Amino acid sequence: MLDMMEPGLLAALIGGFGGLILGLAARLGRFCSMGAIEDALYQGSDLRARQWGVALGVALLGTFTLIGLGQFDPAMTPYLGLAWSPLASIFGGLIFGYGMAMAGNCGFGALARLGGGDLRNFVIVLVMGLSTYVTLNGPLAELRVMLFPPRPAEGTLPGLAHGLKQWLGLSPVTTGIAAGLIILALSLSSRAFRADKKLILWGLAVGVAIVSGWAGTSWLSLATFEAEPVSSHTFAAPIGDTLFYLMTSSAASPNFGVGSVVGVLAGAAIGSLIRGHFRWEACEDPRELKRQIGGAALMGVGAVVAFGCTVGQGLSAFSVLAYSAPVTIAAIVAGAALGLHQLIYGFSFARKV
């Protein structure tokens, strides 16, 4: 296959396959991190949070099966290849979560809604992509590196499975598969959730999409002698990469992230058309647009500092049991809860009745 197309294009196709599944899951299966948080905090429903758990359980099972078969080296991922900074996870996660509440969506959710014709999220995607590059390589990069200097991981990989191997001698594969089974069991323990087969099915599909990223890029990295990086889905830097590629495609190659972004847009558009929900929408309230722009800018900064978004840390990093994943997700949820409280009740912390 490498004889017929360049590695970057092949990586984009691998990303596009998983992205298509994710876009369909968002529109047909209501898979959404912001929606899950809102449902849990204000609707008293944990169904979509359990759907996320199914996705994570499947991702863990698939990822550690690949590791056990020797088809995937987690040390090649940025989540375990770099030393973990707890402060970066907390600070970046809080900023990202608060920005997500202000914008009304994370990067993945904005892409999914844009695929359904919501032009308000076109602004969110553009601003988040720009903010990501400003923080990653632009004017804020030097400050970011000074405050949160990236360092290669030394010694034991910064993940739970490899930590337990060091401390207790447990096999990382056994730990990862056990964690996946436990999370799946907890997610499926609700009778109401088990009755909603659609939520379960699309949660499973999202987990498969994450594993497909690791499997496909691991094979490609080996075939190209590590010229192509090992990746799975995340939606911060890839949005910026996609914008950059659109502007410089004659001098640049596509990559996994670009394919993932395009795949989500395509999957969301297809899903919206299937459900008859595709329609063009625009923002009519300047105050709402201002809030969304500010939230998108915060998400870009937070995602770079925390090294991932709700999907990047919540699924991809979590699927290799990186220490950063649960800490970052807890910070994102806390930041989102603060932002939602502000939107609903203002700055008062006394609930109105």
C-alpha cells in the first residue's frame, strides 16, 4: 500500500476512518462530552457518562490487546513518551473545561455540530485552531515552555499499568485489560442504560475508533521506520493542523489529525442527513458569539497545556492508562461545572430556587 500512496496520505485515511465513526457517533448516538457533563449535573442522568465509560472500556481492551500481541508500543505515544506534569494537567484541564462551558462544546463537539450545518461552531473551530497554534508554536509558546517544560519520560513510563509493573510486578497487559473490564462492568451496571442499545452500540464504536488509530499508525510507523508518528484521536492541535494544511497544501502533507478532523465532519454530516437534522444555523446574539469566541480561545490554550482535550486525554491517553488522563479529565469536569454554574446562576454559589 505504501507503494501506491505517500505515508502522510495513508495516515490521513487511517484518521479519516476513525473520525468518520466518531462523527456518526456524535450525530446518531448522541456521543458528547459536554452533553454528558450537563446531563449528570443538571438532568440527573448518567446515561451518556456511562456511554463514555463503554467507549473507554472498549478502548482499553483493544489497546492493551494490541500491546500484548506486540503490535503497539505505548512508549511511542506522546502520553507516555513524555514526563507527566500534574500542574499542567490541572491548570490546562481547568482552563479547557471552563472554555468548553463558555463555548458550549469541546473541539470534537464543535466539529460534529459544524458537520450538521451549525455555522456558530465554524467560528469556534477557527478560533480554537488558531489559539492552539498560538500556544503551541506562536507567541505563547515560549511562556508555555517556560512554565511547563516538556521532558522525555525517563525510567518507568508515566502510566498506571507500567507503574504497577514497577511496584508490584504486574503485567501491564493484565492491568490494562482488567481496567477495561472493570470500567465496562461499571458502565453496564445500570438497567436503564442496558435498555438503551443505541447508546451502548455507539459507545462501543467510539472505543473501536480509538483503537483503530493506535493500530493503524503503529503499523505505518513501523513500515516507515518511525517517519510517521504513532497517534490516535484528539481535537486540538489537529484542528490547527487542518487549517494550516488548507492554506499550504501545495507545500505540506496531510497527517492523521487532518484525516481525523475531516472524518468527523463527514460522519457528522452523514449522520445529520440520515436523521433529517441537517440545517444551516447562525448566531443571532452578539453576546453569545463573544462568549463562544472567548471559550474557544481558552480551549485552545488549555488543550495544549494539558496535552489533550476531552477525547485526547479522556479516551486516547486513558486507553494507555497515562497518569495524566484521569487528572486532566477531573480538571476539565471541574472547569466545565464552574462555567455552567456561572452561565446558569451567575457568580453566586448559592443556588436559586
